[in-house]
Amino acid sequence: MRLAFDARLVNPPFQDPGVYVDFRFEHRAIVFDLGDNAKLAPRHLLRITHAFVSHAHMDHFIGFDRLVRVCIGRHAGMHLFGPPGFVGQVERRLASYTWDRVDRYDVELTLFATEVATDGTTRSARFRTSTGFARESESMGSTCDDVLVDAPSFRVRFATLDHRTPCLGFLLEEKAHASVWKNRLAECGLRVGPWVAKLKQAVLAGAADDVFIEAHWRDGEGEHRRSVPLGELRAAVSIERGQRIGYVTDVLFHEANVEKIVSLVREADVLFIESVFLEADAPHASRKQHLTARQAGTIARLARVRHVEPFHFSPRYSEREAEVRAELASAFAGG
Ligand SMILES: [Zn+2]
Ligand SMILES: [Zn+2]
């Protein structure tokens, strides 16, 4: 499988949470959470087009300032997403600095901030350097199903989880893509051409067999045109499911959360999930509204993800990292 995303933790697991996802075939990256990001080089921050903040506890949001600082004057803009109250939090963070010099920059930085409520309604606002990051263009909207971003090549889904305060979990999914077998087209007497894009679109959209596809191509003998029912072309197209990456942190282990997480990240290729405490400290984990490694491994197993990557370890286990990982692995394996 050709991997579209290269996802990695921003920091080692005892430090601030966050996952940076580089897109291999596009000049862009997205990031889950904006904790301390000193380990991300400016060139990495400058690739970010979307940042998804689970909640605004300091360890998940303190890196916002560095992101803005690096991007100002050099980046045209990005979209930021967070839980209820997030737009106001972005506004107040920006308002805490003096911005009297920013109009000198050639490149205007525009931040589009969106907060999403539990019922899927959204509130967005824009902040630009040229206006000193004043809040403007406020708008309300709603998400369709659980989709927060629907871009041409990827989607980001979300679930609102319970961490006493609302905390968002995310799933990044590459859209399915189709590829065409030239030799199978040739068996139907057809050649590839720009029309193949329409064929792929029709298959991906689930069009019926009796839909006609206009095939046209040019070769040494001139121009060729034929109208062919999709049913006759299906064998020439194969569909590959896209890569899927889940990100879940700062959640309490209870039935409603587990259900939502499992349905969000089901069969993901990789699940990044917090594993803050050992199961022996489960009552403390519950008071702190965090998962134990055993609980995280259990969720990953229930969701049948292919690979699980733990993070957000409590500093109390700084000498016991192997134990945390072993507990998660054993629960993931069903032990
Ligand atoms: Zn946290
Ligand atoms: Zn938190």
C-alpha cells in the first residue's frame, strides 16, 4: 500500500502530547494538538494547513504561540479546530500581544478558527495580521455526520469526548483512490486519456452499471470516441481504501467514551492514544480523567486497529516506561 501520510509524535511520550502528520504527495502537514512544539523545525510548522486541538489544557495548546511566531510573515494561513469556547481562546491568546508591526510583512497570515459543539454545530472566525488579529467574519455552521474537514484528498472526523471538559478525538482518513489497469482497458478496445478521471470518479461515487462513460482519446490514427456502460469497465478499475490515523487523548474510561472512540477509530491503520497511568493506579487515573495503559490497549483492541502508539505518560513512571508499554501491548493482544 502506498502510504499518503507519515505520522509521528511531536515529542517523546513523557513530554507534551501531539502528532504531526506529513502528507507525502502534497506540500502540507496537519497537526493534532499544539503542546510544546520546539522539536518541530520551522520548515515543519510552515507546512501546516490544519491544526486540531483536542482541548485547551496548557499541555495541548501552549505551542500555539510558537506556531504563530514562526508562521507570521511567511505563511498565508491555516485552519484551527477545537472544542466549545475555542474561538474565544484563540482570540484572547492573540489579543495578549501587541501587533503594531505586523502590517510590514509581505505575506499576510490568516488564521481561521472553528469550534465544534457536541451537537455538531460550529462557530468560526477569522484573524488576520493586517487587522492586528481582530476577530472578524464570524459565522455559524454545522458538520455533516462527524466530518470536520472534507478536503479533496482527505477527511478529518471527530468525536466529542468526556474529560470533565469536552475534549475532541480525531480520525484522519485519506480518501479512497482508484487506479486503472491499462491492459484491461485495452482488452475492451480502449486507450487511456483524460476521460479516465471521470471513470474513476464514477466508480468512487458508486455509480450504477448502466451509467455511460464517454471514452475519448487520440492516437496516430486520429480521434476516437466511444460511449461505454460503466458495468463493462468495472474490471479495469481497482479501488484502494485510504490510510486512516486516529488520535485520542485526555479521556475518562467509561462506556460512553469507549463507544464513541471505538466507532471513530474502528480499523484505523494506527491509533495514537494516551496511556497516562498504569492500571494499578486506575482510581487515580479516573480522578484525573485519563486512561491507563490497560484501558488504552483495550480500546485499541475493541476498535481492531492495526497498530497502537501510546503517549502522554505520567512523569511518575519515568523509570518504568517499559512497564507502561508492556501493559498496553498485553491489553491490545487480549491478555
Ligand atoms: Zn493532557
Ligand atoms: Zn487535559
